[in-house]
Amino acid sequence: MWLGACTSSIGTWMQKLAQSWLVLELSGSSRLLGLDSFLGEIPILLFSLVGGVIADRHDRRHLLLASQVTQMTCAFLLGALLGAGVVQVWHILTLSFVTGLAQAFGGPAYQALIPRLVKAEDLPNAIALNSIQFNLARIIGPMVGGLAMAKLGAAWCFTFNGASFIAVIVSLLLLHERYVPAESSKSVIDSMKDGLAFIRQRRAMRPLIALAFLMTFLGIPLVVFLPVFARDVFLQDANTYTLLLSVSGAGSVTGALTVAAFGHIRNKGKLTLATMGALGVLMLGFALSRTLILSCLLLFLGGAALIICFAMISSLVQLITSDEMRGRVMSVYNVAFRGGMPLGSLLSGELIHDFSAPPVIAANGALLTLLSLYFLCARKEVSEL
């Protein structure tokens, strides 16, 4: 499962590199770059709750297979459009939305499946290892994607991504784990209400989900708008964007390895909030830096801090969730975690259009630091975990 997901993630990051640069090249607009990210993520905000109910009612492996086939088809189609020389920005935006729709149903099923493959005490390590494969792909994918763009053209990045889904599809077909849901006569709406009631009854759950949203809303624009920093701040080309993306990915792998090594430590809540505050400071420093080497160092540390926060929050949510509720709870978590991305990217894109990237990313970092202090001092539900 890990190997299949890692192969697919490498393809995904090849496509992200090519797609971000292609949107910027075709339109020259940071607004459309933010809109592309928005359309890729907004289906998760709209449909993940339904996806969570379905994940608790059906074989999660079948849902994942359908999701992977849909994403594979979109990647091949975009590669064909670009290869034929007829691609337009609206094609990219539409396929981003369809891909996000597939992820809205596949995401809760994937997150609900992982805890069934490991023991409860190994769950933080398993989540960290899952983050490692995703962020290892953030290093390999842009490097391979950059080479493919330079030597073969951007269309091959999309084609390679389409082919990479074959690996995860094969791994799912080989997986012996079967989830047999209990029979339920409740409607989809009633099942959603049960999931929301479960979240309300767990004291720390709502603050954790709020943190997941705020982290992505304020933190992910740092990665989304790296092409703008490469072009407008450092006055460089796609090679510098590839470097920045790879450095961020290397930091993320380091952060995930740190969580995997120290997954059983106490005071996970305090560590998460302290790391969130550090991330805000690092983002502020990156936004103010005009030296590429210093910016790479700050971006590396910021990538590590971002993934430590994400992995720890996800572990805490999984650990206090029962298996029969896992699809629904993780769908709500997905709405928060992934929903913050499009909204943050859309708002930051608008602000960057008016004020440029450095002050907007600096403001996001300052807000993250202030929020971490608030949750440490005023809302202690998370810091007590």
C-alpha cells in the first residue's frame, strides 16, 4: 500500500509542478493560480461528508479504486490536450475540479483504511510514514517533473502521472483487508448527524478540527505561491521553483521522520501548538528574505514544522475515534484540513494580486504564531492531550 501510494504521489507532484507553471504561463495571473488550487480542493469541502458516510457503509477499497481510476483518466486527458496543442486554462480548471471530486470520496476511505492495517499503538508512526511517502514524492516528483518539462515537455508530466496511478490500483487489488460495514437503515443525513454528534461529544475534537483548518488556510499558501516567489521575488524561472518545491518537500520528509521516531512521546498537544508557532515565525522569515540560500533554509524548516503539525493533529483525531465512526469523523476532518487549502489559496491569491506575495505570506505567518499562543494559553483542550 505504501509503495503504491508513493509511486502515485510522485506522479501527482510531477503534475502539480507542470500544472502550476502552465497556468501561470498561459494566464500570467496569480488569481488564476489560486483559482486552480481552489477548484482542486473545493469539492472536498462540499462532498467529503457524503464521502465519509459512504466509506462507513461500503467496502473502502472499492471506493478507493473508483477514485484512482477517475484521477488517472483526468491526468491522461490533460496530457492529451496539451500534447495536441489545444489546452486552455478552463480545461485545466475543469479537470482540477473533477480530480478534487474523486478525492472527496476517496480521501475518507483512505484515511479510514490505514488504522485497520496497523495496531493502535503504531498509528502515529503509520500516519507519519504515510506523510513520509507523500513528502518524499514532493522531492522526487518536482525533480523528475522538472527534467521531464525541460527534456520532453509538460505534457509528459501529466502522462507520467496518469501511468503512476496503475501502481496504487494494483496495490489495492492485492490488499486482503476487507471492511464489512454493519447494516444501517438510517438515511445519509442521519448518518452524518451521528458523526457530527460523536465529534461534539469529544471535548478536544472540535479544537483539533479547527486547528486543521487554520493550519491549511494560513500555511498551505506558502507552498501554492512558490512559483510567484521564484518569478517575482527572485526573478528566476521554473528551475528555481523546482528547487524551492524540492527543499520544502525535503523539510517535510524530515518532519515526518521526526514524528515517526518520537511517535509515543507525551504532551503531543503542546508540541503541536509550539511547532505551529515556530512555523509562523519561519514563514515570516521566508517572506522577508531576499537571499535564495537563506530562503531555502527557512523553507526547509518550515516544511518540517508544517508536516509535524499535520501528522500530530491527524494522529490525535484518529486515536480518539472509534472504527465504526472513522469514515464520518475523518470526512469532517478532511473538510477542515482540505477545505482550508482552497479558501486560503483563493484569498491569498487575491491579496497577492493587490499587495504582492511577501507581505501576504508574512501576515499568514504572524497569524499562525498568534493562533498557537491563543490555543496554548486560552483554549487548553489540545495542549492537555
